[in-house]
Amino acid sequence: MSISSLLVPAILFFALGMFACIIKSDLKFPPDMHKMIVIYLLIGIGLHGGKALATSNMGDALPAVWAALAFGVGLPIIAYIILRALGKIDPLNAAAISAHYGSVSAGTYMTAVAFLGGIGITYEAYPVIMLAIMESPAIMIGLVLAGYSRKVMGGATKADNIDKTKSAAAGAKESTSDTWITTKVKADLVTEKGIPGTDIKVETNKGVVSLSSTAPVTEAQKTTAVNITKKIKGVKAVSADGLKAE
């Protein structure tokens, strides 16, 4: 294997990402560029997957497709069980991590393909079909686990309230965990148009949400982010001092 087989863009970018994580760099693409790259990857995977499916021998491809489906369903569940049993991670975060790492990595796949092409090794056409198939089951299982986790967390909160005095329990409302608030706020900020939701960091402590960002935002964007956060159930107060205004 020659060094030239490693000097291809996909592998070099993969190495750059690993190096950035190791040195804890805040390396990131601008939000619009990130969305464009994601859309490009999804289109490329879809087109290549359809072409591979049309030209592949279905007798050879079907076992691999069924295996991809099984892994897509099974890996998030296994990851969730391990994270809850061994990692002692709360249910909602365990569901999110399981869905993320239980699904396939398009970046890793493209890096591997580029490496194989660089050293001249041929491979079957249908792995790209597996790539397209594995993503959806993992996401759906992740959503199911998230729903289950909310019930678990809600049930635990309710049981804790029952153990309190009758007078306090009668007037108490089911509390919402800081983890859930953080996840909900982050999701609503990311999906809101007109604000750099991916650049805003969210932290919650006993219902008090702190918003911060290394990227500058306008006063209008800051106000929008605060208003969105205040609407979330369980939020007691919002601090936006960490949002740097332009």
C-alpha cells in the first residue's frame, strides 16, 4: 500500500476531523455550507443506492439488505441497554446517543470507499444500498426509545412526588428534567429559520436555561432565541448573556 492511497480528499478530511476532536478544536462549517453538504450527500447516496439496486443481482443483495435492516434495528436497542445499564446515562440522552451511533456513518463509508479505490481493491455494488437502508430504522428506533424514555422519566418523577407529603403532592406538577429541557430548546432553535441554532449552546440548571454562542448574533436573533426558549415547558428563567450581539 502506497502513501498516495491515503492522500485522497475523503481520507484527509476524515483525519482532519479526528485531529480536531483530539485537540478539542471548535472546527465547524458555516451552517448554510453544512446544510448544503448534507443535502448533497443524501442525494448522492440515494442516486447511487438506486443505481446499485437496479444493477445488482437481487439474490446476492437481499441477504445483505436484510442484515442491514437487522443491524439498523438492533444496534440502537443494544446501545441503549448498554448505556442505561453500564453507563448510568439518563433515559433521554441514552436514546439520543443510541439513535446517533446505532445508525450508519456516511462519512466513514465514503472514506472507506475512497481508500479501497485508492489501493485498487474492488468491492460489491450493493453496500451503498445497505448504507441507505440502515439510516431509517435506526432513526425510527431512536424515536421510539425517546418516547419510551420520556414515559420512564415522567413515571419516575410522578413516583417521587407520591413519596412526598399529601399536601405537597396535591399541588405539585410533574417536573421536567433539565436534560429534556436542553434537548427540546436545542431542537427548536435548530429548526427555527433566521437564527444560527446550530451555533447556540444550551445549558439548563434547575429549569434555568443559559444560552451562549461563540458566533455573533443580531439583537433580533437573540430576542427570537429567548422567546423560543421561554415557551418550553419547565423553563423557569432564561439567561442570554452568553449570546454575543453583533
